[in-house]
Amino acid sequence: MPRSNYTSVPIYRAVRQNTAVLELAILGFLYEQPLHGYELKRRVAQLTGHVRPIADGTLYPAIKRLEKAGWLTRQTQPGTRAAPRHTLTLTDEGRRELRRRLREADGVEISDENHWFTVLAFLRHLDSPAEQAAVLGRRLAFLREPSSFFYDGERPLEAEEFDDPFRQGLLTIARATGVAELAWLDATLARLDGPAT
């Protein structure tokens, strides 16, 4: 069975990793255009909010960290009816940082479905097809490793080994998703590695 798109991590590492994926989403959306904080929050929530809603207490500290690092700037504009609005713009350093994070995506960015989807959403911002292919190649290698949600010792168990229809369903869905992603990765890598036009 292809490796599933889901992994579990200890809670103390999960917070750090969720911060990293949030920062990647912020950098990615601002790479495309300057945005007001509210619009940025909406876009990040559309990409990752199905997993965990994006609270102001999470988003705005992340914005401040990125601003302090010199990766984005904030311009204040008068509000139409209320408080001033802040337009966030990625700096040249922020653009380089996004490309670095995409280029170096590995580990949980490759193995965790939600992190992977965030990487994939912005991978087009790497200018080099070879760099894009390297990231996709790491995901492909991960998916080709045998895995399951359930094991007999070190051996991954497959859906057909369960009488429980719910575990069968979980593993059947994970297998179908994995097969579809493997086909997409193979086709995309072939296109990226193909002759230049």
C-alpha cells in the first residue's frame, strides 16, 4: 500500500511545525500580492483552516515575527469607517525566504498532508523546474515507502486484513488517495524533467 498522507507527531513538536506551516502560508500569499491582514487571514483559513481555525492570536503574532525578521512590511492606511487598515507586503528578503523554505522542504513538510498541501500551493514560486522536481521527488520517495495506520509488529496492515469496516474504509481511502497522488507525481515529474520547449 502506498504511504498514507497522514502522520502523528508529539505535541511539543506539533506547535513548532504548525507555526512553520502558518509562516509558509503567509509568505506564500504575500509573495503573490500585498494583502490586508483580514484578507490574508481569510486566504490562510481557506488553505489550512479545515484542520484548525486560524485565530487572531495565532496569525498576528506570526505576522509580527515575520516583520521583525525583515521578511514583510506593514503600511498603515486609513480605514473607510473604522480603524486603520494594515497592508502587508513581502520584502525581497521575504521572497528569498519563501523560495528557500520551498526548496528545502523535507521531513514533516513532505510527510504531513497539511504541511505538504501548503508547500504544494506555492511550489510554483520556485523558478527552477529542477528545484520543483527535487521537492516532488522527496514526496514521491516518502509515498513509496510501505506504511499503514496499523501494524503487526513492523509489518504494515492492509485494509483486507480487517473485519472492521471502519478500519477497512480508512485504509481503502488512504490507499486510493496515495495511488492518485503517485500517478500525479509521476506525470508531473515527467513533465518537469522533459525537454525544454
